[in-house]
Amino acid sequence: MRYLLWRFAVFVAVCIPPIYWLNRAWVLDLGPDPGKALVDLFGLGTLVLLLITLAMTPLQRVTGWAGWVHVRRQLGLWCFTYALLHMLGYGFFILGFDWAQLSVELVKRPYIIVGSLAFLCLLTLAITSNRYSQRRLGARWKKLHRLAYLILGLGLLHMLWIVRADLKEWSIYAAVGVLLLLLRIPVIARRIPRRVHKKPPVVTKA
């Protein structure tokens, strides 16, 4: 209950982009191929949400506020949701759900294989994000969820393969991703100044 309002604010913030994109597609404001534009937007949204999710732990260390990590799982599940919509959009708008065409696409566009691997890893993390899986897997749970780093690498490679002609925007996301990964190296993580929110002293009545 402590972070209920904060969780709700994150929920609203993450819901706004899809509603905005779908509205633009509805009024034909996404260019000549709104379906492909939606696929691209959900793909980019997935990468952005992954970066935000990975930023929660460093933010908690720097600020000392536990609210950041309390929405980490929520953001991770939204990241998977965006990825799922990206995949469904690809199947509907690009393939027309003609799965026989998929084999042709895989040969012509190998970056689809990279994206699919990232999605399968995201699916694994989404399925095991619950408390039951944490108890069941024990120490292995943290090791499994380090797949997030692999997903980031696959996602950046997937995007790089698509936007080879214009690397400016990709370079920004890659730089943020590299920074977030560097902050997880123990030697560097120990150097991050940490703030701890101290609880106010309990006043007892005489």
C-alpha cells in the first residue's frame, strides 16, 4: 500500500504511449504505412522500457529511495507486453499471419531471428517474475534474470541491423545501455555513492 500511488502513476505513464500511437494510426497520422510504423514504435518502446527497468537499481542506490525497485517488476512486465505487441503487430501487419512467409523473411532479414531470441528471453523472465518462481528457483532466480543483460544486447543488435543507415539515435540508446551495464560491474558499483533514507526516531512517551 505504501507505493500504491507511485505504482498507479507508472501504470498510467506506460499506458499513454500505446493509446497515443493507436490514435495516430486511427487518424492516419503515422505515414503511408501505419501498420509498420506501429510495429517500429512498439519495438522502440520495448527497448526504452528495458533501459528504464535496468535503471531502477542504480537510481535506488544513488537516491536511497526504495520506490524505484518496487516498480522494477511492473516495468519489466510492461516491457514484455510491448514486445508482445511488437511481435503481434509484425505477424499481422507485415506477414498477414501468413506463417509460410516467415521462412522467407528469416532468410532475407536475419535480424528477425535476433529479435525472436530476445523475445523468448523476455518471455522466460515474465513467466518467472512471480514470487512462486523466486521461492522455487532460490539463488538460481537472480542468475536467470541476468538474462536481461543479454536481452539488452540482442535488442540493440536487432535495432542496429534495422537502422544501419542512421546510427545517431541508435548510438544514444547503446550509450545508455553500456552505461547501465557498467554500473553493474562490482568494482564500479561499489564506487557509486549510496544514500540511505533513515527512518525518523521513534518517540516514546514517558
